[in-house]
Amino acid sequence: MFTEAELDYLNSNDLARLGTVHADSQQVDVVPVRYEFDGTYFYIGGHYMTASRKYLNVASGSPKVALVIDDMQPGEPPAIRGIRIYGTAEVVEREGWRGGISKQFKITPATHWSWGVEGPAFTEEGFQTNKVAWA
């Protein structure tokens, strides 16, 4: 599960990068996406969703996805923070953030890593990350 600090971070953002792979390909496709998070699942839609590469990749039988939500806060040195999520996507129909029913991904997280969300990402001990594998 996500910590309180991670939940606050996820709920303060709505822009991420989504990685998918077509079942017949070795090529990873990464695109910026807007997401909604309900505390358990991430939902991703978009204009012309069913014609998009991300949709065709998942619909081809390759449901594994990677989602990265991150940012960089100004300062010296700049503060980096983010959460990387591995999970599976399924196609669902639901109301989108602009209204109307549309096809979207419902992403079920399986594992996640965070950095800089609960403290500095870099310390004297090196890069600090929090990894959680979900049951």
C-alpha cells in the first residue's frame, strides 16, 4: 500500500508517463498521460483512446505497464521526487474527468518505488528509495 506521504503526492498530481509494450514487440512505448487515482486503482483515458499505441499494446494481450509520476522542485540542489509503479492494465468503460463514458485503463498496482516523497532522495548514504511489493 501507499504511505500517507505517497498518497498526498499522488493526489497532488495528475500527470504521469505510461510505459506499455505490444505483445509481438520488444519495443517499449512511453507517453505522457493524465491520470485519476481513487486510492486503489489508477485510471487513464485520452482522446482517441482506442486508436492510441498504448491502447493497442494492452489490447494485443500485453497488460503489464509501468507508470511514473515525478517532478523536480527548484532549489540548489533541486529536489527530485517521484513514484514508479509496475502493474497491470485492463480496459474498462467509465466516466472520464471531462464527462461522458469512454474506454479507459484501470491499472492495478503490483509494486512501487518512491523517492524524495518522504525525505530527500539523495543523502550522504546515497540514493534513497522506498520499494513496496503488493500482495
